Amino acid sequence: MLTCDNLHFSHGNKEILKGVSFELAEGQNLLIIGENGTGKSTLAKLLCGVLEGEGRISLFGQDLRKITPKERAKLIGYVAPKLSSFDEDITLLDYLLMGRFVYKNKFEPYTKEEKDEAKGLLARFSLGSLADMRLTSLSSGEKQLAMTLQAALQNSRLTIFDEPIANVDSARSHELFGLLASNEIFQNKIVITHDLHFAFSLGFDILYLKDGVAEFFGSSAEFFDEASLLRRFGGTVRKNDMGVFADYAKI
């Protein structure tokens, strides 16, 4: 499904990614974790073709550089950590329908079926009454869920979620966790997070970046083994029956 071979990326004189390589099979979901500034979002943007670095990316058997933007969007989607301000003056329903843009010809209107699907998603996640509201009037959690539902309508074969719970409250976090944990809507997922408890709870395979290097690539069970946590975090991260948490007494 996805092959990344020796990816490098620099910004000015700073090398952000330093030879990152990994491979994902179809149906193999991935968590990308690591400290802030270690290259997680940069890697996501390389995978989506938003940025271009050195190395090779193959997506569903095709060289990423040779795929047109419209066809690439059908293969891989990206859900940003925050809604872009230029999107905020349209209605929630219109925003969701933009997810179907990659399947439309120029000036082709949205079909009744597409509108019904968008309305159905809004109703399912208790946003139906907000369909005609401007995005500017929504809470940060509602905006985050809106971006995720737009990605559902885009229906890319692989979707990247960049810090999906960073700006949401507990109730919305629970809804978003359910969407990501299930394969009902999104079949192939890459989730970027710095929240270790969230990552542990999802249980996907893990790519751990440290200083721009893929320090670990493997199973969740191996990464969250107590010896592994001690080696990487020096006792500041602990695991118990409730999950994984920062032990602030150790800081």
C-alpha cells in the first residue's frame, strides 16, 4: 500500500527528516508518534505530496511524484490538526460536500445522493441541526469532527489524521476515537499524535520518530512493553490497567 524509502527533508539549514524508511500493507494501520518538532507533520505532508523531499514514496504501487493531484487525493487524504481560516465562511454542509470535489468535473453539481450522504453523516454524529450554520460559529470540537466527516466523503483509500484530538473536549475525543478504532468508514489510517494513552488505546503499529530518525517501527505491544517505555522515557511514562500515562512525579 505505502512504501517510504530513505526520506530526507530539510528546511533551510535544518535537516528535519533523516532517512526515514518503512512499509505498510493494505489494512495495516499506523501511529506516528514522537516529541514536538521531530518531523511527524512534515512526514505526513511528504506522504500527501504537499511537500517534496528526497527519497522515494510509492502509493498503491505508483510513484507518488507521477500521480496527478486529483488522482492522488483519491488515494490519500489528509485531515489537518486545525481548520484553515479560509474555509470558515461556508456552511457546514457545503464544507462536507467539498470532500466530493475530486470526483467531479468542472462546474458539475453535487448529486442528491451526495447531499443525502453528507446529511446522514451529520445526523449520525449529532450535527444535523448545524448543517446550515457557518463554520465560524462552530466549536473547535465540531470543526475537528467536520474535517473528519469531510474526509469520510472524500473516501480516499488511505487517510492521514494529524493530531485528531488536540483541540477537542473529552466527548468529541471519544467520538473521534470510535471513528479511528473502527474500520467501518476509514479502512486504511495513519494517525499522528503525541498522546501516548490515545496511541496505546488504538493499538495500531507504531512509527516512533526521534530527532528526525525512525527510532522504532513495529507493533504497539512491543513499543509499550514496560522495558521499552523505561528505555525510551526513563520512568516518566508508566503503564497500568487503565492505559499509559505521564508520571509527573518522575519529572
